[in-house]
Amino acid sequence: MTGTLYLVPAPLDFGCASQSPLSDSMPQQTLQRAAGLRHWICENAKSTRAYLKRVGESHPLITTLQDMQLQELPREVHKKGDHFGGFDAKPLLAAALQGHDVGLVSEAGMPAIADPGSSVVRAAHELGIPVVPLVGPVSLLLALAASGLNGQNFAFVGYVPAEPSERVKRIKELESLALKTGQTQIFIETPYRNQALLQSLVQTLQANTRLATSSGLTLETACTHSQLVKLWKQKGWTLDNATPTVFALGR
């Protein structure tokens, strides 16, 4: 008998100035399952221990933080992603093959959704290890629901280029696709590049294209704006440059 690979969501307040109680956004069953796992595959061991410490405040952990078995995904997986199949994650699942349940966790939200982890999930399927996603916050879907844009046909396209001319080119491509097909285009940006991307979007998009931004989701400071670009220009809205932001555009 193998163990099970559990996809464990993390709260969306990673790196934010304030944090909300885990019970505000995480189901008790998810927290209970996380508390019972000793073996973990993660992006960063330090932030995972911090998360498990928060879990332990309401649900006793199966062992001490020092005795948790944490394996980090390689740095190149963080930088380049692991969704193209170039990384063999099977060795990370040795504990599951020995009968232990294993948790996969990212720094915020659902692992393998806009975060590393898909290689681990693929490897589990190939090894015959059951995969069970647990319930928790997924920023992309929360932002889409709050945007008023088409939720029947949408695409997540990751990050747009940081280089200004390439960024403008990509924005125009996404807008053309959205206006032609009606498909909402969703993308994200890291802290301290949010405002630059917003300015580029407002300057590049057509006046009647709808642009939505969401940041601080599940927190008391949560903020979502969704308006035509011409109104963005009139209102002069800005973003909290220190908070990750989900962007969406369409018609």
C-alpha cells in the first residue's frame, strides 16, 4: 500500500503586511489533514514551517516542526516552472512509496496552480500514488468571480514580460484574443512590479476593454476594481505595490 499525495492549499496572505486567522479561509478538514502530515514537498522549508506553526495553533501537529520531513523543490523549478515535464519528481515521493502520506504545498494558494508542483502530481500518478486535492483558496478563481468578466471561457496565461516593449506587445496580443473570442485573459504579477504593469495596461488597452485587478484576497484589506479602461484613466486608481495582484481583461 502506498501513501496518498495531498495537495494542501496555503492562505493567500504570504508576504502581506497583515494575516487573517487560518479559519477565515481554510476549512477545518483541510487544517486537520495538514496537521496529521509528517512528510512534505514544498517551495520553501522556512515558509512551510511558518505555515505549519499557524496550523498547530488550532490543530495539534503530528510531530514537532523540527521533526517534520520537508523536501524543497529545486530552485530551477521555481524559476522556470515544472509544467513542461523537464523535472523528474519521482525521488521526492519515496516516502509515499513506503506507505506514508505526503503533503504538497506552495507558498500561497493551491500548489500546481500558478505555482510549482505539477511535476510532483504527474509523478504520483505515474507511480500509482493516489492524489487528493484539499479545499482552500485559489486566487485566480476568486479574482475571476469578482471581476464580472466571462467565467465560462477563460485562460490563465501566467506572467507578462517585464521588459516594456515586450510587455506592450503581449498585452495587445491578449486583448486581441479576448475581444475576438470573448475569452477572459487572467495573469498575475509579483510585488513591486504591480503598479508598472497597471500603468502599461491602462496606456496600452483600448478605452472600452474591461480591466480588473484583485489583491489581498481573503484579507480584510481585499480590493477588487473592474471597469472599462477609460474609467481607469479617469479614476486614477493605483495598487498596493507590495501585494501580489491578479489581473484580468476582456469584454
